[in-house]
Amino acid sequence: MSTMMERYGTAMIKAFGTPQRVLVRGEGPYVWDAEGTRYLDLLGGIAVNALGHCHPRLVAAIAEQAATLMHVSNLFTTPQQIELAERLDALVGGGRHARTFLTNSGSEANEAALKITRLTGRHKIIAMEGSFHGRTLGALSLTATAKYRLPFEPLPAGVTWVPYGDADALAAALDDETAAVILEPIQGENGVVEPPAGYLQFAREQCDAHGALLWFDEVQTGMGRTGAWLESAAQGVQGDLVTFAKGLGGGFPIGACVAVGQAADLIQPGQHGTTFGGNPLASHAALTVLDIIESEGLLLHAERTGAWLASSIEAVGLPQIDHVRGRGLLRGVVLTEPISADIARRALERGFIVNAPRPDVLRLAPPLIVTTDDLQPFIDALPDLVA
Ligand code: PMP
């Protein structure tokens, strides 16, 4: 009988290379492979499993909704969709008029936002070097990484990239033909890169001066990941467009594009749509995630646990580790040598899941429910992992 890996390679169009393990079960911050080996999931499904794996309240809520009403067409609506949209509008709008479009993923949330920017009558977009916004053609047209884009050109035109965090370059690129500036409040795929203090505010002022929309991609940073509902709001700035996914469903596929102020009224009924986006099952899952983040105090927990994680890693005092950056439980361990892939491989052998977004950066994005007790064995193993 062929192995799971052989069957995978035959059956599937691979997203990356061959998967590292076949995972069969999860509980809290841990997952188990087909051989019964347990791993501490320090990556949280890449910032998705906010509540850890199989949180009992989320599992029960999904089962209950599945047994009540799983899907309706978008010719109808359900209380779950309306309630989720109201929650997101309030979170992002902060008192201003806002509206939400629900999707299945981060890429689709960005597609919706990109279509909204087109309805301004302008089509020029300024994005950031090092950005990642997804792999569907519209989202890909915003993503900076050339190797992702080049095989698929021509892509939608009009995008220019400026160095992330460079105020002068942003000011020079923006003009009165610019529809929007899109940026991640912390760049995730680029290796957890933070902008300089005041940069988001500067972008806000520049967009206002030129009548351009400010668009925050919070797909990776949002929903508690950095210890705040929105990392942009934590940095004191409100966007006109904010996109979410990943942690929003805690593992259930759902994304959202929230539009504030005038941007909220640009799309007219009939101009955009989706069959599944935010169906009652997905919306109920997301509402439950938001409730649990609130009732379990996970924003503060993520902020404190993330600070402990960063300082504990630095305190080991290893020469291969320069410093730890990021906020809350979105962290990049900056290395002095290009050894992140080796560390990630050794970590997996020792029962820790981490990833290597750049040769000199390890990314950590554990579930928001992770405790210092769960994390301590990783700290203890670090000298062996880097050596
Ligand atoms: N935006 C950002 C900032 C992301 O990190 C990602 C996924 N890594 C996406 C968009 C795309 O999301 P999805 O994979 O759900 O389409």
C-alpha cells in the first residue's frame, strides 16, 4: 500500500514542497501526527488557530450551528451574518459608519477591497516592498515578491511598491491619482517586520492630503494576534479599508473586508458577491471566536505571553540569536546567521512547529491560549536547536 506522502504527491497540486508530517489530531496548543508524536504548535496554523486546536466551546458552537442552519444563498441572510458584520463594523469603525463584506479567505477579502478601490474612479495603488497580500490574481498584483508574481503576468496594472517604513518614499509616490495605499501594520510573511513609530500616522495624513484610501491588511496581525483586535488601531491609526481572515474563524475558513466612511458606500448591490463567504456556519464560528477572545481575556494574555516569550528567548543569550521582534504572539526571532531552515527542521524533530519566512528569521505565532508552561520546553531546547 502506498504511503500517505506518495498519495499526497499523486493526488494534490502542491502548495509548497512535500508536507513535513501528516497531522491527525489537535488539542489546545498541541497537534499529533499519524505516528502518535506530539508537537507544540508554535505556528498556530500560521496565525490561524487563535483558540488552539479543538477549543471545546468553538467545537460545540460549530456543531450546534451545523445542526440548525449550515448555509443559505446570498439571496437571503441570517442573524449570524448580520451580527458578525455589526461586530466588525464597530471594531473597525470605532463610531464611524462602516460596512463589512464577508469572504472565505484573506486573498478574497483583499480582492473585495481592491474592487472597492477601483470604484473611486482611480486605479493607482501604492503597496510596500516585502508585502504579502495573497495569491489570487488581484491580491497577487499587490504582493511584492517577484517569484510569486512573474509566472502569472500580466496581472492587474497600476501597483507601485515603495520601501516599507520609508516616509519620504511614500510621500514621493503618492499623488492625486492614487486610489489607495495598502500596507500590513506588521509585515508577517516578510519575517515579522514592524514599521518605524509614527509611520502609519504619516501614511494616514498623506492619504488624507491626496484623497486616497488607507487600506490595512490585518489578515495576519488582526483579531488578537498582536495583543489587540487591530494592530493598526493599537498604533493609533484608523484605516478606510481593513481586511481580516486567519484568526477570525479560529480555523474555520472566513475572511472579511471592512470599509469605513465613504469607502463603505462605494460598492452597490450586485457589483460583488460570493456563494459561501460568511455563510451562517462560518459567521457563527467567527462570532464564537470573538466571544471567547473576549471572555477568556486573550488580548491581554497574548500581549503578556508574547512579551514573556520574546524576553525569555533573548535571555538564553545565544550568539546565533540577535533579538526578537514583533508584538503579542506574532514574533520574529532574528538570527545572526542564515540558519532558520535548519533550526525549523531540528525543532520539528524535537516536537516543536516553527517556520522560516526568511533565512535569518524564525517566525512564532502560537495559539493565543498558549501558556508560559507550554512554551518553557521550547526555551529550554533552544541551545540544542540553534547549534
Ligand atoms: N494577507 C496577509 C497579510 C497574509 O499574511 C496572507 C496569508 N499569509 C494573506 C493576505 C492571504 O490570505 P489567504 O491565504 O487566506 O488567502
